[in-house]
Amino acid sequence: MKRILVVGATGAGKSTLARTLSGRLGLAYHEMDALYFSGPDWAVNQQLAKDVSQLVAGPHWVIDSIGSPEVRDLMWERADTVIWLDYAKRVVMPRVLRRSVRRTVTREVIFGGNRETWRGWLSREHPVRWSWSQHAGRRREVGRRTVDPRFNPLVTLHFRHPDDTAAWVRSL
């Protein structure tokens, strides 16, 4: 495990696990949302493909995302391990709700200097709505990719419950 993608639904705990693996395995950690959102008002990084291409060309890294469409194949082709947090909605939704409420109330600064706002909760792209609407599609997409011959010989670790993931992390 030297080039790891941690994938799953919004709110599954990808960033938390990726940071943990980075520390335990001595790998550089890259947060996809921080790469994707480059500035205020949720500005999108116009050099995302170039930035990600440089990152994944390196020998050691962990990234917390399936990847946005423009960089997805590139990341999957360079990874040697995919850790799939395939948790049910009943697990993911309370997590993403708590996180978004906390970020909104505390005005926590996140990617590109942005903040979640109460008005943002009305957007289709708000993390809570995004997680709910994208959950099944994300599961299908990851499932297809883990058996796609283009991405062999990827090692896939498939966890369906946080307790299983935690037990695996403890075993490292």
C-alpha cells in the first residue's frame, strides 16, 4: 500500500481514514475537496487535472476520493490500493448531518476559504443532499471500477461497517 484511494459516500469518513493512514504508513495525504475548490465562493480549480496528475505521479500518497470525473481514471490507474467505505445510508447520513451542522454553526473555514452556510443547505450540492442523492450511484460506480480490468491489479479492501474498518486499522 503505497498509492491509496479511500472511496465511499460523502460522510463515510474518507478524510478521517485517509489522514490516519497517512500518519501510520508515512504517506502524503491529499484531500480532494481542498484540491478541487481553489478559492472563495466555491471556485473550482481550473488546473485540477494538472495538479492531480503531478500528485499521482509520485510514489507514495493517499487521496480521499473516488475522484471527480476529469481525474477519476488517472487516479484509479495510478493507485495500487482502493479502500472502499461502503456504508449504508443509515450510517452515513447522521455523520454528514452532524458535520454540516457543526461547520455551519461554528462557521468553520473549509476548502478554499469557504464556509457552509444556512443558505447553502438549500443547494442541491450541499453535502447532506449530495450524500443522500449520490449514495446509490456512488456505490454502483465503485463496484464497477473494482472489477474493471483497466484497474488491475488494484487491491480492494471493501468495508461495509465502521467497526470492520476500525478493526483493520488497529491491525496495521
